[in-house]
Amino acid sequence: MMATKYKDMKKEVIRLEREAVIPVLKPRLIMTLANLIQETSDRADFLKLCKRVEYMIRAWYFLQFEDLMQLYALFDPVYGAQKLEQQKFSSHEIDNLEQNFLNYMFKVLEKSNFKIATNEEIAVAQAGQYLLNLPISVDESKLDNNLLKRYFKEHPQESLPDFADKYIIFRRGIGIDRTTDYFIMEKVDMIIARIWAWVMRVTRLEKFFPKKTSSLLKKDDDITDEDFQDDLCVERIRIEKMELSLHNLASKITIQEPTFDRIIVTIYRLAGSKTKKERGIYVKHLKQIPMADMEIVLPEKKNPSLTPMDWVKFLATAVFGLAAATGSIQTPQADFWVIIAVVSTVVGYCAKIYFTFQANMETYQNLITQFMYDKQLDSGKGTLLHLCDDVIQQEVKEVIISFFILMEQGKATLKELDQKCEALLKEEFGERCNFDVDDAVNKLEKLGIISKDQIGRYYCASLKRANEIIGTTTEELVLKARQEEGT
């Protein structure tokens, strides 16, 4: 369903850099490229080469992934403590092992093209509201602040978020989520917020509450063709920006929010006690999380409650209503219906605050349940298996695309190869990404199927020669043995 667009709405666009992840499924990629090859024999050799490339890359990463899994088994929040006791490791040895695990984990996330969410990205995500309309915060007293602090001290990185000593959020990919509904309570909140903003503007109190801006947010007037060429721009459509009209207030509307296609909430550890030190490390993997509702993935969330602003409005309204009612009673010609109107307004507004909070709490509980069943892909060991497979899939696709370009279009410099790979993805699959050509060329050189001439141009071996260089893999021998056994 297409999102409803309002004529006087100022577009709010989130601008993000293109990512290195290739979103095309590997089977579709391979078959599309194979069909572009004219000679039938070359097509068969190309498909054989693709399989051998994947088998080799899997073999390269096997030992690294095996070490990662064995290390995580020691820090699994469920069974890790028992295994650590069985191994009789000293406290110093355990500290080194957990740092080794983090080092492996972060390398796998980097290879899988995940990025650490920065303060600016999180601020932009939290600048709006989508389905979650409650203030969510983390109970930091329940989280350990030594594990990640030690890691980043030994492996410093730029643009770390403020909470990086307690937990880290990795994100990858951008999508769009749309929801259509009446949003009755949200529309009431919007009307009240606009009245409140008008009062602040008239009384000139708004200057004491400056609004923060971000380079990730752009107005419609500021968007140029260059932005769309280099970056990914996604529009955020919110109730707060909708046109005030009877039609919009009385009918269903569609709101739209950019999503993080994949989020890894990693890594955090619960705070231990004076007598027992916690060693379990939590890792969670979620999908399609609306940016404005990103707080839902935070660890150890506090129970939502009325905000201080809600309490101020609640008490101020009660005091104002009481004063107005008292003043009306003391007036010699007090009008009974005026008193009733004032009291009813005060009671109605207080009831509105209470019932809005209850409705938001119900929405919050439903979102928690939905995220547990629909949004959470996996946790713990399952997340690591997802990541390991992601790394292999991305590496295989990068190598295959690079070899295909050199095979079909001849010699190319590193920059030319990068541009041609990105052009191929756009023309054949309609996808745009920041192709990681350095990593692809490095893998091709390790395989020994490309070379570099004296002026810095890369060229590939023929398909038959490339297959001979890699040779028959163990997987092919196993498949052949199974076929013979079945025959």
C-alpha cells in the first residue's frame, strides 16, 4: 500500500551512506550472470567455478568460525558458567578468552558489513515516534561496564556511542515500514502538542528549548540529485507532520518509517554482585526494526511510566482547574454551568493523560510480544551461525561479480573494476551498493585466478584454467562418491 502524502507536509528525509552489502540472493546472482554468457560450454564452466569458489571460501573461514563457536560456548549465558568451572581457568585466563571472543565477533560483524550505530544515527532514530509512544530507557545499573570498556581500550574506534561501555548496537541495511490505521489517540496528542507549541511560541518560551538538528536529516528543499546518487534517502511520514483537516482526522492514514533491516544488539553482560562475577555474554539478532522505535531493542529496559512533562501538565491542569472553579464559586453571580464546564474540562484532560498512557502501555506490551515472535531472528549461538553464513554469502558474491567483470570486459584497474561491478548490480538487478572491491580482489589473488600487469591493471585466467588452478575440492569428491554409491 502506498503511503498517504499530505500537500502541506514538510518532507523529513533520512540520508544514509550506501552500504557494502550486496542484497541480491546468491542463486539469482549466479544464474543471471551465467545466462549473460553466450557459449554453453563457458556457462557450465562458470557454474562449476562458482561452486568451487564457495567451497574454498567456506574452507578458509571454517577454522575461524570454529574458534568463535568454541569461545562463545564458554560465555553462553545458559551453560557457559558450567563449562568454565569444568575447565578450571583462572580469572586472568577467562578475561583473555572473553577479549579473544569479542575480537573474533567484531571481525565477523565487519566482514558481514554490519556497522556500529553512532550517536548521531541513534539521535535521528529517536527524534520521531512511530508505533511506540512511551519513553524507554535502560536500567544501566543492571549492566556490566567493564567488558566492552576494556575491549575498546585495546581496540579504539571512532564515533563510538556514549553507551559503548555497556552495550553495542550494530545495524545493516535500510528498509521501509508502513502502517495504516485511525490513530485516534495519536491524533489527539498531535493536536494538543500543536496547541502547546503555539502557547510556547506566543509566550516566547520556545527559545529556552532549542531543537537539535542533524546532518542525517534533510528537508525536501535541501535534497539534490547528488544526494540520491551517493547516498540512500528514505522519507519519514509521521502523524506530527500531517495536515489538520476533518478528512485526515476522521479517516485512516498511512504513516511510514525507515527501518534497520538487520540489528545485532551485541554485546552486553549483566552486572554481577560482590560475591559472584557474571561471565555470560548476550547477543541478539533482530530484523526490520523501525528507526523511531529502536528503543525496543535496548537491553534491560526500565518499566515505562508517565514522563515528568506528563506530570507537569497533569498537575498544572489540576491547579488551574481548581483555581478557576474556586474563582467562579466566589463570584457573586456564579454560573453553575460555567463551573461544570471548567471542572469537566479539567477532569477530561486528566483522564485523557491517564488513558493515553494506558493505551501506550498496551501498545508497548503488544510490540514486545510482536518483536519476540516476529522481529527476533535468533540469539546466542543461532545469531553467530547467521553471521558466519552471511560472511560467506557476501564474500562469494563479491568474488563472483569481480571475476565475471574481468572475464567479460577485460583488463581493469581497481577503480574501474569497482565502478563496473556497481554498474552491473544497478543495471541487472536494480540494486545500488558501495562494492568492496579491495576485499574481492584480495580473495581472487589468494585463489590464484587473477593477475596484475605492469601498469596496475587486473586480468583473469580463462574459465577452464581458473577451474584447473582451484582444482577439485573435497566437497566435489564427496558428492561424486555419493552419486556412485547411489548408482
